[in-house]
Amino acid sequence: MPDLPTVLVVIGTRPEGIKLAPVIRALRERGGEVSTRVALTGQHSTLMDQVLEVFGLTPEHDLGIMREGQSLYDVAHGTLDGLRDIVQANRTDIILVQGDTASVFFGALVGFFERVPVGHVEAGLRSNDKWQPYPEEIFRRSTSVVADLHFAPTRGAQENLRAEHVPEDQIFLTGNTVVDALKLMYEHPHEPGNAGLKRAIETGKRLVLVTAHRRESFGAPLREAFTAIRDLADRFESVVFLYPVHPNPEVRTAAKEVLADHPRIILTEPMDYLDLVFALKHATFALTDSGGIQEEAPTFRVPVLVMREVTERPEGVAAGVATLVGTDRERIIDEGTKLLTERRTGYAPLSHLSNNPYGDGWAGHRIADIVIHRLTGAPRQYKDWKP
């Protein structure tokens, strides 16, 4: 019996793991048609372990490239060398990458160097500003140049790819796999394990979830945003702000200097995925620079203040669930005050939002179906998403 076609799924960061988990599960459900192998780069070691456990995933390879104080050059070197060795030593018929991180672009580049087709999950997102988000916008665009299959999460992303003259037969409108991941976890019985989250819930106060980690905000912009959070906490005694602090030293230092020792600001270690979903589900609103939170919040009808000047996810803004505030102190205070004084708990003001504008929960199955169709010729079982 001949060997099955092999799919190599490359995962670098925790968000990639969350968003690729539904694809991996869908591929492995059809294990009689293709063989699926997972390679971790090791950029987010502890954070990734949590995701693997939650989704029941076992990787076949772990490059273990994580180093203290590593730079983008270090990530590039480790990813290129490690994935080259895997591809050269094992049959690989297609490489799947997701999103816009260093591991995505360098994973795609290995596919190009080794003449292996590349499938790009969450393709076509554009801010049209190469410095925001940095370096993700360039990684995302560059991956599109290399990729052979483009899995667009939204109609806007699909149109971006068409405008860049990507061949029509390479573009597929799938929805975003993060909605699939939420669907898998939505009914999962869960008691919070994070001490900070437990403390926030036990206060009985309204909860604002904060996440911040973007490189382009490091330094003065991040401190200005944190000052706005502290000002809001001073103004609203009925609100608690929960911030799982990103492990990057630049972020940790700023958070400690500006936000520590406030009675209604809880700084905690990064939360596992189930805790993060729990926190988002119970939040009055989220203040974030995360792309994932922008996509997840509509499922729970939770408003989002986006700490960026531009977003490559405009669907949330168009749907009225997201507002761009950048890192400007006054804008954050003004918009945060509106949400808190109008008692917009995240449900009533978004009652018009019947569906998540980013997907319907079947993107992983569509992507697996397209990959198998391309590798084996098997008829497609799932049609493209029609939002």
C-alpha cells in the first residue's frame, strides 16, 4: 500500500496553535486519506503546552528554538534550519501555516526552498501599513507571495487577495478557524484556574479584560495606554481590570511601573485558553491589541476597544463590535467611559449581532477538505463559506 500524502502543519505561537487545532482535528478525522504531522517551533513553549492539552494535540516535532532575549534573527535561523531538516527527512506534500508571525513566513519560505506547496490559513488580511502591526504585516504579505492555497477568513480578505492578482482558483473563503475553536470550547465545563481571574470574579465587580503585547507599542505608547487604564480604574470603583501580562520583558516592565499596586487592577500570569475564553465571556468589554480577541469577542457580543491605529480585521468595526482607540490616553478614557457609564455590559448594545462576522465554526473542516481534494483528487465535501 503506498504511503498516504503527508500534511506538515507548522505552529509557532499560541494563537497559531488555537487557530490550527480545528484544522488538525479535521485532517486527523480523515486519517485514511492523508497523514498529518505537526511541527512546533517552540517559540511559546509553556503557553503552547496549555493549548496542546486543551485540544488534545500531540506534535510529532518540536524545534525548541525558544531562547532568553531572542530576536527575530534568532527565530528566523532556528525555524529555517529546523523545518528544512524535517522536510528533507520526511515525506511532505504540503505545508500549512497560519496567520502572520515569523514562523508563518519562514515556514512558507522553507516550502518554497524545498518546492513543497504551501497553504496559508487566515490569508489576505491587510492593514496596508507595513509598520502596523510590526512585523506581522510584512510577514503576512510575504507569505501570500509564496503560498499556493490561500484560505481567506472573510470576504474582505478574499478581495484583498484578488486585488493582488492571486489566481482565483487558489483563493478559498473559509471563515476564521478561531470561531471553530470557540465552538469546540463553548460548552466545555470550566472552573477558572488562574488566581487573578478567580480574584476578579470573586469581587463581584464588572470586569474589563486587558491584553497588550504589540511591538509597535513598546515604550511610550504602551505606557500611555497603561496610564489610561489606571485613570479608568480610579474613576470607576465598580469595575475591576484584569490584565494577564505578556511574558515579553518590555511589556512586563511597563505594566509593573504603571499598573502595579492598584486595588482594582489585577496583574496576573498569562492565562490558558479556557481561562481566557471564560474571562472574555464574562467581560463588560475588552481593551486589546490582539487580533484573536477582536475575532473572538463577537461570539459573546462583547465590545472591543482596539489599541491600534489600524486593524487588518475591519469586519468587527463594521459590525459595531470594535472601536479603534490606538494607545492615546484620552481616546481610551473617552471610549472606555462610554462603555462603562452607559452600562453596556456587552450584550444589550450588540443585540443586533446575530452571528460572528468572522466565521460559522466550520472553517477547519473546509480547509482540511480543500487540502485533501488537492492532494488526492477526492471530491470536496464542504462548500466555501457564504457570510
